[in-house]
Amino acid sequence: MADLDIFEDALLTVFDYHQPAHGDPGSDSTYTHTQLPSWCDVNGTRTVQYRIPNTTSTNTKLFAHHQWDAGIHLANLLASAVSGDGPAWADPRAKCVTVLTDYPDTEILANLAANAAALKKRAPLLLPLQTMGLAWGDAAQEAYVVVC
């Protein structure tokens, strides 16, 4: 364990501070929820694995190299809103596309596309997935995502 890691852990212990971001740049992480669809079953636990983006000199200030609590909270809300294998997860007859967005940075979008490809490999009948960059505050990009 690096000295910096020990120092960071000590601060969290001494000050009872909750760190709102988790994971390390370029690391694999998992999300587990009992209501994920059956194709997420790994040894009796419904789990999705994903990679956290690496940092570059251009995207470090975006803090995309961590998994934020807000993302976990949204995933929990989505997982709890459906009953496992319901149509909200994967109905091949549905005529819609699921659009996965993140800040339009080359490295971040490549990571997002790789995560989507890994999902498609595990569940080929999953609703069509599309990845795209989304610059917050760009009305044209926001309108495209809503229309899809």
C-alpha cells in the first residue's frame, strides 16, 4: 500500500468522511443487485462487470476515472424499478435504442463502448445499445438523446 493510500485511509477514519467516488483509473469494477436480469448471474449473484476509464492529461479534470455514488444510486433505482427479466431490461421486440452517454472525450467514450460491447457479448438479445458523447448544455446533443 502506498504512503498516499495510507494517508487517505487515515483521513477517512479520523474524520468519518464518506468518499463519493470509488475505484481506480483503468480498473475493473462490479455492480451487484438482486434484481438484475438472469443473464447477469455469476455463481448465484447477479453482477455486471465494467471498466473504469484510464486518465489522460485532457480528461483528468472530468473525474471520469472513478465510479461516483450518483451512478450507483441511479443503477439501484433502475434495477429496483423492474422485476429481473422484464421488458424494461431486454425485450428483443421493442423498437427502441438504449443510448449510453458520457462526456465526449476519446478515451472515455472508447471505455464506454468497450463496456457496452461486453454487455452485448453476455446478452446478445439485449436492447440495441448505442454509445455517444454528450456535452452537457448542448441543446442539439441533448435533444438527440431524448428522441432516440
